[in-house]
Amino acid sequence: MKTLSFRTNIDCPLRVQKAICALECLRGRYCQFSMDLMERDHILTVKSEDLEHKDVIQVLRKEGIVCETFIKVA
């Protein structure tokens, strides 16, 4: 299973709900996701066997959520 991380603008309950609905359309293609709303970049983490970054970005952008690949630098 791979972990995909994204920087987003998910910063309020409305955007959380939109993100959940968008990710639901990928049902069966992801195992789990989490959102860190306290993090400055509002990090969304998706764990999946077969999803790619572009798949998640595409469905979230359709809901008006700003989303880009996030690579944490140590």
C-alpha cells in the first residue's frame, strides 16, 4: 500500500464534507484517508494500492478544492 499526500485548502466543515463526497466516488479504489486541518498546509493523506496523485487531484478539483501533491522535506 502506498501513501499519497496533498496540500489542500480544506479548512472548514463545508470543504471537509465536499472532500469526503469527492473521495467517496473513488470507493473501492482507496483504503483510507485522513485530513490534518491543524497543519498549515491542511494535509490530506490517502492510502491506496492503485490510486495515483492525479486521480485524487482530479476528483477534488471538481468539487472546488485546491489540491496539489505534497512532498514532505525532512
